[in-house]
Amino acid sequence: MVSDPRAALWPNYNPPRDLIFTHGKGSELFSEEGSVYLDFLSGIAVTSFGHSHPHLIAALNEQAGKLWHVSNLFRIPAAELLAQRLVQNSFADNIFFANSGAESVEAGLKAMRSYHAANGNPERNRIIGFENSFHGRTIATVAVAGNKSHMQNFVPLDQGFDHVQWGDIESLRASIGSATAGVILEPIQGEGGIRPASKEYLEAIRNICDEEGLLLMFDEVQCGVGRSGHLFAHQYYGVYPDVMALAKGLGGGFPIGACLTNNKVGKTMVVGTHGSTFGGNPLAAVVANAVMDLLLEDECLPGVIQKGEYLRNQLSSLQEKYPKLIDSVHGLGLMLGIKCEIPNTELANALKDRGLLVVGSGSNMVRLLPPLNIEHSHLERAVSIMDSALGEM
């Protein structure tokens, strides 16, 4: 018998030893000891409409009493409906459902290679990724991101991926060769630091892909599903991909991922090319449809933009007030980052001690990812906590 129950888990995570949450409501989490925390982490951009949302609970409970899983050997009407809704509100013509962001990215990488092979160019199999990207933790997704700390000893070969510097269009041009199949990027980088691309940069990449016959894939696992204030972040820029990966907020906390493709790519993924046992099962698809109900309400996305502007303005005021602690503020919608002059862990811990949960990212940033439906009073409370913590620091 193990005395410490944590010993039964891989030691690859390091959560606070004495902080366990028992339940949540809206933007708040309640600990075992009775403390209340404002959740500006959202399970790393997953609980898109906070905790215990009645519409999501009702959808899950109703479906749980009917049918959980049948596999994709049979039709799943809820998944078909979800696919139709995503197609109607995006660039895409067809969808593949998975369980996570990494799986959705992997599906997209396979689809890009499949497209070229189906068109008589199987040698076009190399895909270009960008430094400081994050696409998941599988072999292929860590390889395409190229982050050495994530690759470690897991990726002995390059797996068919090349890497260029973020923001350097000439580096991208120079990396394209006769074997290049496509390009993958996050319109707003997340783990590498909250860094939105510029419209000009995305337009230039789209044009290069068109000129060279390459496919363009966007990873919107973190920045998609309303977080930018648009249903998908690239819609803010008006630049559209051929392939896109979604997950995280799409299920509001229930695991689901999706790979969206235009028809020229999707039609090459015929029977036998790819699959998933759990992907798009009845439970996941019903909950994701309930999330779509909320996202497509008239006031939702304008509300995200309004709340994001308010929060960003408040953060900019804190930066002016504490220039020795905060370097700058970045982001879009309710995906914001504070670039710190001190170690970001110091600020994150100080906020946690005062009841505000945030998460760090690259470039010494603290990420703010509150629920899309957060109440204005909770935004004000969060700013007050940050002001107090920065003042004492």
C-alpha cells in the first residue's frame, strides 16, 4: 500500500502539494480547505465557459443516460451536427474528431502529407514549424515544434520537420525546398509566450504557400474557440488556412479535438488513412455542441472583445504603475500575457497566494486565460489582486 497517493503517478507533474479543488462555479474554484480562487487559468484555456455551467451540465447529464460510446464504426448524429456547425462557421469543408490537441495536430500533419501523395508528389513530405511553438507532447508534435527541452531523448531523427525563426519571412523562404509539403503555426503563440502574429506576417506566409504549392496549417488549439474574441483567431486577421487543429475550449472541459480541412485536403483522407477509437463519441460531441450553442449566442464574442479590452487596459495601467516589475502586456481577447521583469514564477505564486490562479509561459510571461463568460466584477477583483501583489513585491 502506498502511503503517499501521489507516488502512484508518474512524477512528470509538480502540482502544489496542499492545494486540492473540490468544486467550481463560474470563474471560481473552491479548495478542500474552503478557500476561494479566481480561475484565470481555465485548465489552460479549456473550461471556456467556467465551471458547472448549467447548459453544459444539462447536455452531459441527458446524454449520459442514453449512450456514451459506440466507436466510429457507426454513425454518430451529434458528431455529424457538430461537424456541420464547424463547417458553417469556418473555412473548412470537412472535419476529423479526436480527443486532444496533439491528436488533432497529428491528424493535420498526416493530411498535409496525404494531400501531396494523392496528387502524385509523395516526396513532398517535409513540414516547416516555427521556433517557440507548441503543438503537443507526442513524438511528431514535439518534433514539429522543435523545442529541445520537450524533444529531449524522445526524437532521435528530425521526423521530416524543419524549423525557422518566428517573424523572419526570409528564413521561411530559404527553408522551402522540393520536399516541402506545408507550414504549421499558431496565429497567437501560447506556450512560447503570448505572441500574436501580425496581419502582414500571416498574409506573407499565406502568399508564399500559394506561390510554392504548399499547404498552410493553423494550430488554434489554445487561441481558437472564441478566446481571441472571434470564433477562430485567424478570422481576426482575415487569413485562412487549409488545415486547422482545435481542442481545449471546444469541449468546455470534456476532452475533444478536431482537425478541420478544406475539401482538397480532406478528400484525400479516405477509409483506412486515419482513425480514432474515442474521437467524436456521443458524450464528447453532445457537450461540444452545447459549447457551440454558447459561443454562437449574439452577445458572446462581442463580450469577449469588450472584456479583453478592459482587462488589457487595466494591465497596461499596472505596467505603467510598476515598470520595474512588468515589462509589457501582450495578447488578444481573453488570451493575454504579462511579460515580467522579475521571474514569472514569483508573480504567479504571489497571485496564487492571494487567490488568483494564472499560468506561466515562455518569454518570462504570466498568462491570463479567464472563462469567456467571466463576470465584470471578477475582472475587477483580479485587477485589484494583481495591484496588491505587485505593490507588496
